[in-house]
Amino acid sequence: MKRYLPGILTLVIVVAFSATVASADLMEGLVAYWPMDEGGGDMAADASGNGHDATLLAGAQWAAGAKVGSAAIEFDGTDGRLVAGTFDVVGGGITLAAWIKPDDFDVPDGRVISKSTDWGGNDHWWMLSTIDANHVLRFRLKTDDGQDTTTLIASSGELVAGEWVHVAASWDGSMMRLYKNGEEVGSTAKGGAAVATDASVAVSIGNQYPDTPHPDLPFDGLMDDVVVYSRALSPNELNELAAGELSSAATVSATGKVATTWAQLKQQ
């Protein structure tokens, strides 16, 4: 076997390096990442390193049965939410994404994640939600184009209660898009050079922010691995995200992976 060691070593290093590069790319433009793996306590830490930790309030509870990692958060469909404080997405693009498992769609437009001052269309800077008409996704976005917030409702991709689904919304500077399990389910044109910002407007997960005039538009079900980017992820990157590769990128360096592989092979 030893005569094949150089070839095997090269192959393993290439595979390890390629996988790590894919994960490392997912770190580019990462604004916030809540793996939701704590399983206890009142805080979901932001693994992006940007300090946007989120606090669990009221009917938001830790739950088993995670889609990625060791835990998820269950929202009660009434007053559960996570509050992540005030922050902006600065740049010429955005992606919002999460794993969700809705229990039902009793609330007309349960929030996945929202930065807004109220429930009206123009009250939103950005938002990803469900919408009850056909149990599909909805995306709202305000940019610096001087126009009102644009609302995009998916034209396909019905969501099913009791099933995990990876949902995402993105804007690349010209088009808003919605994705279900990596497949595009809606798009519309949207101009601007950057996402609109307002440092005083707070971000909430699973519901509206509690200090808004209409604070209760709750999601009912499980949620896991919620992310915010300052760029539009490609469908391939969304698939990598759904597969949990961001979790690896946030905790393991490429140097560590290759060094470990080298040490293990040298002992054979």
C-alpha cells in the first residue's frame, strides 16, 4: 500500500481542499448566521463573528429534531420570536435563507426574518415570509433606487405543513428572486445600487419586532440555520448552504483539515 501513498495523499488533499474552498466561499459577504444549536438558554449566537446574537422571547423554545446540527427553535405561532437588534445589510446584494418546518399557515404572513418598522409594504427594508393565499414564499426589499419597497410573491413552490424546506430570497442589483430547495420559484426586476439602510430599524426572526405598531405576524413551526448575506448567492451556493457546509466553514479552517489528513496518512 505504501507505494500508492503519494497518489492517495494528493487525492485526499485535493478533495479536502476543494470541499473547504466551497465552504470558505460561503463565508464571503456573510452578515449574520444563527446555527441555533445551543439547545438551551435565551440566546442564539451569531456564528458569523459580527456580533448579531439573537434573544429568544416568549413562545420561542429550543427543540430537538434539527435539520442541521443538534437543535432548532420552535415558534408557537402566537408571540414567539428572536430579536437580533439593529443592523444593516451594506452592499449591492442580499440573501436571506433558512430551513423551516411550518406546523400550519393559520397566520396569513408568518415572518421568517424581517427588518421593518411595521407590517405595511413600505415599512420593510427586507423581509422573507410565507403567504397564505397559496402557501408560498414572499420577499420584500427596499433599495436606494428612490422607489417604494418591492414585494415579490412566489409563482410556484407550494409549502407543505410538517415538511422541512430550505427557503431563500436574494437580490443581485437587478433581480429579486425566491428559492425553494434551491429551485427558483419567483422573480421580478428591482433597481438600485445598494440595499437601503437605517441603523435604527431592528431585525426579528419568526415574527415582527415587538416594539412595532403591529408586532404579531408569527411563524408557527420549527426553524434552523438562518442566514443573512450582503450578496446574492447562486443556486449552487444555496444548495451548499442547505447541505450544512456553512457550519463547517464557520468552525474548521482549510489548514486544519489538510494538516489532519497529512498526519493520518503518514502513520499508514
